[in-house]
Amino acid sequence: MIIDRNLMLAALRSALLEWFAGNARDLPWRRTRDPYAIMVAEIMLQQTQVDRVIPKYHAFLATFPTLKALASAPTAEVIRLWAGLGYNRRAVNLQRAAQIIVEQYGGKVPDSVAVLRTLPGIGPYTAGAIACFAFEQDVVFLDTNIRRVVRRLCVGSDLLPTPSDAVLLVHAETLLPVGQGWMWNQAIMELGALICTTSNPACWRCPLRQYCRAYADAIVADGDLVNTMMSPVPLKRVAESRSGETFVGSRRWYRGRIIAVLRDLPVGDVLPLAELGQRLRPDFTADHEDWLQGLVTDLARDGLLIITDQGVRLPE
């Protein structure tokens, strides 16, 4: 069971990192490991869209090129330069943090998440992001995009009860590949920004769809969504789950996983039932055959797969 789980995690990680390598936006703060520049970017990006931040980021660093320059600048000048970003308290807190770093840490941004969190305006996400993106530490943290991706991937539909951040952080820790924190966190944020969006997620081109519980939820809850998710058409909604049903590990969840597995086969390929069973659950044995046969029979009745002498496949 451990080997199969590790293989699945390795495949998931590889899929996301490969996608990121070919689809990442060229953002200026991704070209540096300067802790000060990273701190400026992360505080600007709090509740502000990337397109609005980019010109302000360049202008801010041109005016205050170093931590000491920011710490010694007139606060009014800092606030004026912040115009257009909103939430002006962020500018004041950024300067206060710079002053503390100059006075207490010799002008060097701390690399400790715990210490970073003591600075004005720096919460759990920003501290983790600075430690990861400036110092390349394997740190897990949640911003809006990471939270949404981890929730859908590991928990399920947005209509399920909202898990706590503590629960999501456990999932995020499991997903994180050791030694690749910088790339992984950038990639999962990018996925949330470009594909796994709040509304109209582009599931049809998501590199993680075969691993995603929300994806399995949607296509099983509404058979019509199968064709929708196989084509580049924005989703208008995610079908509601049945009230009172525990989704993960339920019959409905396994139905979704079967479709997800078959969707990633080459067109026309047939998957033997025994192999399908192993992909669904590492503990699959002959005792589970009747259970699996019942699942595929129901899916065939619904027109979602074809049963052949060799196994099962999607309809052509």
C-alpha cells in the first residue's frame, strides 16, 4: 500500500511540475532570490491582482532599492508610491518591518518563519512565502489559490463542508516534494491562478484531473459533465452533492475515480478489471471483485463506460 501511494504522489508531483515548466508566467519576483524583493512582492500581492502589482513592484524597488533605503525613507513617500495598490496599511507595515530588520537583524531579512511572523504585516502565508521563495525552504503555506487547489484535489467539491486550514496544511505537507519547495509552491499557485480558478475551472486541461476528488465528484454527480470536461467549455457550476452522504470513499466517489482512470487511457484501450481495482485501491483483492463489478455495471447502465470480455473502456 505504501509503495502504491508513493507512486501516485510521484506521478501527481511530476504532472504538476511538468505543466508548470511549460506554462509558468514570467513574473519578475520569480527571477530573484533577494529576500527584500521577495518581501516587497509578497506584501504587494496580498489582496491585489498580479497585473496591478507588476508596475508598482518595479517602481517601488527603483525608488527604494534596498531594505535600508526603505527603512530610512519618509513614510509619506512610501505611502504615495503605494497609491493604486490599496490597503495602505500594508505600506506602513512594510516600512516598519524594514526598520525592525535594520535595527534588530543587521539589515538581513530573517530566514525563520517564526521570526518573520513577528514582523508587522507578515502573517502565516507571507512568512512561509518569504522563507520558501527567498531561501528555498520546503515550507507549506496557504494563499487563496493554494487553498482552493489543495481543497479540490484532496477533499472534493466546493459544496462539501469547508475543511480547516490545519487540515489543508496536512494535505499540503503530504503533497510537497522534498527539496523542491520553491518550484512546487510556485506551480500549485500558478495552477490555481490559471486553471483551477474560483469559477469556470478549466478541468479539461488540468494536469491533475485524474487525481482530483472534486473532478471525480462533478462528473459522477452529473453525467452530462463528462462531455463538458472533455472539451474546452467553461464549467458553469459544480453539481450539488447528495445531502448527508460522506463523499470521499463512498460508492459515488469510486464511480468518479473509475471514470477518471479510464479517461487517461489511450482512446479505445481496455483496462482489465483486476488492474482497475488495483488503481482504485491498493488493498484490492478477490474479495472486492463483486463490489467492483457492481460499480462498473452501474456505470455501463448509465452509458459512462463499456464492458468487454477484456475489461472496461470509455464509450467511443
